[in-house]
Amino acid sequence: MDPVPGDSAGVSHEGAPAGGHGTDLGPLLQRAARGDTAAFATLYDATAARVHGLVLRVVRDPAQAEEVTQEVFLEVWRQASRYDAARGSALAWLMTISHRKAVDRVRSAEAATRRDVTYEQTHRSVEHDTTVEAAHASLEARRVRTALGQLTDVQREAIELAYFGGYSHTEVATLLDLPVGTAKTRIRDGLIRLRDTIGVGR
Amino acid sequence: MSDHDQTHGWDVHALSGAYAVDALDDLERVRFEAHLAQCAECRDEVDSLREAAAVLGTGDLVEPPAAVRDQVLAGIARIRPLPPQPTGGTVAALRRRTPLLLAVAAAVVLLLGVGVAWLQPWDGDDAPPQLTAAERILAAADASTVEKSFPDGSTATIVISRSEGRALIRTTDMASAPDGKAYELWLQTPAGVMVPAGLMPDDPDTTYVLDGDASEATGVGITVEPDGGSPQPTSDPIALFPLDS
């Protein structure tokens, strides 16, 4: 089902993200829920690069990112029976867990060091997080790039700061000099447009 | 739960996007999840926005070191996968249909189970056994329950006995508090003061008897506090269980 060979992101005919390398992740999760470690290993191999890519991008520190990626897969194993195909693709479920763990890590690290968000860091993160630069050269990446191009600058920046920067919507508002309360609207509007352009979900 | 929508004066639906990309703070997240439990439209929207975000997130492919794979595969040997949700339907659908019935059924099962354990010792000729505080609450004739379920499938149930003057909380599948934080329990006095009632054990499935006199409590609250707890709440409750007097 994967129209793109090699290690590019899988896209099903409906546009919903499928498993890596054309692997159907849903049945693997189902078998993992029953304690099938071989199925889980296959799931790991099909998705580890994607999970780790996202985690590393959010967490940035390679050693910490490795810890988080490990936590993600242990959680996926524990929660496998809770995946509900009626609610979305297995990959989205996996990436949701990955993102949440990565954000939890950067927020708790931040709370520990009480680090201030400086302009320099903000500026750097925006540059680093420019998806267009970092995205893998693949059909999927081109689709994402095209979709991101449909967003307003503020929508794109707000989504990137939230998703890749791990910032809360109130922090995003401050970083982008938006009135408090409007960043969440930009994020939502942007995601809706992204969803409709890429053609995933309902 | 739904009262959050009004009490905070913002359009709770507008949080769906920020929720989908984990851009809410802890309190907003718990509140939004309470709203999600009741709003099918928001659940669908969040699911679809997460699909979009996932596509965004799959752009970078970075193979983790082989050691990560080894550690994961070694780690899962020590972890029991959670059982499926109790019905074939989605949790959300389940909640829409039978939230109260479920809570009542769970409470009845609880009470029956404990009741049997409580009665049996009297059949023998030993002195009445020392019941734990939890058993006394559960077995009390005036025990009553208040349950809340959360969108991640976890549930928390308060059981209170006025005659015993004690309350307990039972949780299933409860997620751990964020790093460096703990869930602190509070008993609300008739004057509206929140009195510390202990820290919840960091265990997804737990039964914990609240500290303090619950005979006149008007509610039980849970807040997220720094590890070790606080003498008074430093944030709004993530869950509030009103108690009938």
C-alpha cells in the first residue's frame, strides 16, 4: 500500500498514514496486546525511526531522546489493547504517545532548571523547526510541505512551536507576540487546514 | 465536569487543536479531557487533528541506536499489557450509554465482595477481626460512591461512609502525575476550605483511604502538587467529587 519505496513515510490510498514500509500496524498492535513479542519487534522495526525522529526533534538531547523513545515503546506495549482503529490510524496513535512523552520530558526538564525562554532560543528554535528544511525528501514530505504552504505564517509558526518546540499555547502566544488566547485558535485553525489539505481524518 | 465550560468563561471547544499537539498546561488538559468525555464532536475533531499532526511528525526519520531496541525488547518482558477496555465499543460510546449504571454496578460488586469477606469471620468462633479502614468504609451500611471517568480510560471512585467518618478513593488505569508532581487529595469542609487528605500512591490501580474526618465533608478534590504535597491547594482541582450530605 505504500506508494513510496524505501524509508519514506507510508501513506495509504486514503491519505491516512499507514505503517512504515507498507506494514499494517493495526494487526501488529493487536497481536502485541496478546503478548506477542515477535509482532511487537516487527512493530518496533517499522516505526522506531519515525518515533525517534520526532522525539529527538522535540527533546533535542540525543541521550534523553533515546530514553524517551524507550519509554514510548514500553508504553505502546502496555497500552496496545487500548488502540481503537475506529478512532484513527495506528501510526497516529503511536505518534500521539511519542509526542506526549517527548513534551512531558522537555517540560519537566524545564521545570527543573527553571530556564527562561529567551529571544535567542526562540529564534533558534523557529529556524531549527522549519519543517521545510528538516523534512525528509519524500512524497510524504512534499505533501506536508505543500500543506504547510497553505497555512498563514502565524498558523505555521504556532503549530511548529507547539508541536516541535513543545511549547504551550500560552507560551506560543508570548513567543509570537499574539494576544493571550489567540495562539490556541491559530493552532486549531492551522491543524484543520493541514488536515483538510493532506486529506487525513474525518 | 461540564461546569468547567461555564465557570472559566472560555470556549472550551477551541482548545481541541492545542490539546491535539499537547500544548495545554496540566490543568487545562485535565479540564479539556473532562469536557471530551462528554463531547463527541470534540473527540472526533481531536482524533482527526492528531492524524494531521502525526503526518507532520513523520518527516524526520532517525534510527535510534541498536541498544534502544535491545532495552525495549528486554523491558517488555517485565511489563504486562493492559487488558482491553471492558466492552467492544469505544470507551466514549460506553460512557454516553451507561456511565451511572457502570458506576453503580462497580460499587455493588465492590460492596458485595467486601461484604462477603466481612461476614465470613463471624461464622467462626474467633473474636471479631480487625477490619482495615478501607474494609470498614466499603462495608458500612451508609457507604455511597461518586465516580468520575477520564478520556484516557482511567476512572476514580470515591466511597464515603458518614458513620465511619472516612472516605477512600479507588482508581483504575490512572496515569502517573507529571514528573516532580504528585496527586494530592483534599476534603472540602462545609465552610468550603480544602483540608489536605494525603497523597495518592503512584499506582494506576489503587485504593487509598483519605486522611482526616470525612463525616461532614462536602466534597473530595484532587490537585496536582509538587512532590511531597502542599498544605493548601496551589492549583484548581483536576477532579472534584461533590458528596451528598
